Amino acid sequence: MSTPRNDVPRNNDLPDRDGGSRQGVAPKQRATRPSTRGGSKPRRGAPVAGTRPNRPGTGGRVRQAPVPEPQRISRYRRWFGTLHPSLQLIGLQLWMPLFFIVGFCLCYVFAFHAPHPHDVPVALVGSDPTLVAAVQKALPGEYLFHTYDSLAQAKRDVLAGTMAVAYDPSTNEVFKATAHQFQVASLVPVTLSTVLTGIGVAAPTVTELAPLPAYDEYGTVAMYVMLAWCIGGYMVAMFIGIMGGPLRHRTRMAVIVVGGLVISLITNTLAGPVVGAIHGHWIELVLIAWGWIVAIGLAVNGLSYFVGRFIAAPAMICFVFLSMPSSGGAYPKWFMPEPFAWLNNVVVGSSMVDMIKHQIYGVGPSYSRGLITMACYAGAGLVLMYFGKKWWERRRIRAIVTGRTTMFQDAQTANREFLGKQRDAELERNGLTSTETGTLSVLRDEDWEDERVNGDVFMGGRDGLETESTPTGRIPVVRGADRTGPVQRPGGAATGPRTRPVPRVDGSRAPARSDAGDTRPHGRHADR
């Protein structure tokens, strides 16, 4: 008889089978210290935890690792652990709606409740001291005039977005670019016209340099497309950070790259051909979106090593709550309060909106600013991934060695145990039982009937041509100690558990065999 490879019994539900626990064989002594958590088995030949091999000159001394202090559980945590497991999980996730409420109030409501112009740059061709003095007196601190010698250069800066509008006193003409900023193009010319008529000058002529198309009347398409790209990028990396902690860097990056391409294709297809908010430029926008989603995904992936399951908070702060008001998509930075006006220089939203507008309408800064910002976020993400992985592994090992757990881990464990008990109780109420090998149907003795008693080859008995599939049921197990007589089935005794049919309701039984006393082994066809 072969010796088992370890002292762990197999097939515990059927100990009589080969492979069950053997009382005559003493278990082997472990060469390693078992895990204190009980969730893993030590590798054979591995050194005992907390020791190191003897070195020459040390006198055979082995240094023992210091025993960690037990985890201190606060009174609140002990009370929280007495709640229902599902209620614990819900309570530990309520930080997210609270975070949304605070984020919307501090970012969206605060930024958009009263947009007011401040230091709006106006290109003034030549000089007009009267106009400048009148504007400073009527609207102090709202407009900042920049003197230009060339009208062509002033127009280029208006199209590039560095100047809100351009005014030429010699022709009394205002130049604007609605495609770059709808709010600026609507408000600033009206303000200048009011000031000019107040000092006795006729209302200026307004010339449009870059009008908006009919399918984007208010210039908000770029902002919402940018928001879709940001949300897609950070959500892909967020779920990787929450559920893919042990994954390698290459696997994480592959998911981000492939997921970014899929999101880019979907968003640009829906915004363009399906909805009709963008006409043309499909391939260019797919490439731009792909690059931005990968950059955002790498940054969020790097952050996830440090914040764990709370990665949604910093991801939404950086790429939604701060990026949306500071992007310049809804209102320009000259209308936003601080710190949103300054954040326009660093958030991804501003660079993304500028790249979209430059590609579709030919306005705004060139691609260089957006590509530099994209590279910075991607590089920061790679750096965070490199150092964050090591820090996460050290923290994980420390938690395993010290046996420390978090409230969320305790709630998950309690909820898993509760659901297991609830599942077993529900199966039992429906006549089922759960075992290690699966779920078996339980048949009551009075409902059991052996199909071998009746039926033939024509009616569909045991040897019929088309047998009906019967439900799998728990069949009473007859062990050696339960046998009432010397009658043995073919195969001999001690070859595993055997089954016997429950007596029929009408009390009929099969005739007793005449060779009941014969203990010789019988062949398969001995009765014939």
C-alpha cells in the first residue's frame, strides 16, 4: 500500500474510500512553521519563519524574529463588528456618496455659481488711452489691455486663445473667435460696445474669425467629450487598482492600453457618426483620446498602490472635480475663481479641450502643450507604479506577518460566512444539502422507488433504449459497521461505500439468496 504524500486526508466526506485518513500511519512532522492565519500551507523545505541559516563564526545561534504586538482594536471597531455583516459593508461604503456631495459643492457649485470676468486679456491695435481709462473706471480689474502694432498678430493670438478679443480703434472693429470660447465671444464685445458708446464713440463692428458650426451652437461638445475620456480612463485604472493588486505591471498596462483603445473607439463613434455632435476628424480624435486615456490610466494606476480601495477619491478629484471647472470648456479661466483659474495650466481637462478644439475648429494652442501635459501624466504614473508596487508588497507582507486586518476585510469575512450559512439553510428548506463535492438532491424514503423493479426494453426500464434521466439524490451510504449479514456485493468487502435501496412502500422485498452463507467471491455472472 502506497504512503500518502502528506498527512492531510483526502475525500473527507467518504473516509472509507482509498485515500481517506489512516489511523495506523503516524503523520509526518512538519519542517516548517504553519501559517498563523490558517489560509496557506508552508512549502516543503522552506526555513521556519523568523529564522536564518547558521553562518560560520556565529556559534550556531539562530536569531528569532521579534514577535509582533497584537493588533489593538478600538471600542468603536468592536461595536461596529457586532452589526449585521451586510450593514457593515454598506456603512463602510457610505464615504463615497458623502465624497460626491462635498466634491460637487466645493468644486461645481463654488466654481459656477457666479462666474465673473477678471483680467480678461484684450488685444488693442495701436493705442487708445481714452478707451483704456474708461474701461478701467467702469469695470476695474476686469479687463487687461495689451498693445499690438500688427492687426494680423492680434488676430492670430485671438485664434490661439491667448487673447479674448482684438480691437482696432482705427476702424472701430472688434475681432472674436466664437469657436474657441462662446462665453467670451458673447460677453466681451457687448461690454466694449457699451463703454465706447458711453464716451461718445459709435458702436464697433464685430467680425467673426472662427464661427461655431450648427451642430455645436454653444461650444460645449469639446467639454463633454473630454469628460467622457477622463471618466473612461480613470475608471479602467480604478477597477484595476481595486481588484488587481497582485497583477504584474505588464498585465496592468496591457489592460489600460487595450481598454483605452476600446473606450476611444466607442466615445468617438457615438459622439461623431451616431449623435452627430462632431463631423469628421474621426481617426485623429481616436488617436488623441487613446493617448489621453492611457496617460490618465497610468497615473491612476500608480496612485492605486498607495490608496487601495479609496482610489476613486483622488482619481475623481484630479480628473473630474478639479478638471471640469478648470478646463475652460464651460467658462474660460478668466471667469473662474481661484484656484480653478490657476489649475487651468496643469489639469488634463484644459489640454484635452484645447486639442479637441484645435483639431475640429482650428482654434486654440497647438498640439505641443497637450502632448507635453500628456507625457507628464504618463511619466508620473510610471514612477508611481515603480515605487508603489514595492511599497504595496511591503505593506502586504507586514499585514500577513502581524495578522493585522482592516474593518473592511473583517466585514467581508463576516459577510461571506453569513451568506454561506444562509445558503445552507435555504438549501435545507428546499430539500437540498451542500457538500464539498457539490449540491445533492435529498429524497425522502417514502418517495424513493427503484426503477429496476418495473419496466422493460419497450417501456423504458433500467435496460431500456431511451432511459429517462432521474434526479440525482442522496442515496443512503452503507458502511462495514452497518451491515446486518454476511451478504456481500460483487467486488468484495472494504472496497468503499456501497448503497442499498430503501424498502418500498408496499413492503415487497427481493427473494433471499440461497447462498447467503457462502463467503467465496463471486463473479459478475455467478447468479445466472
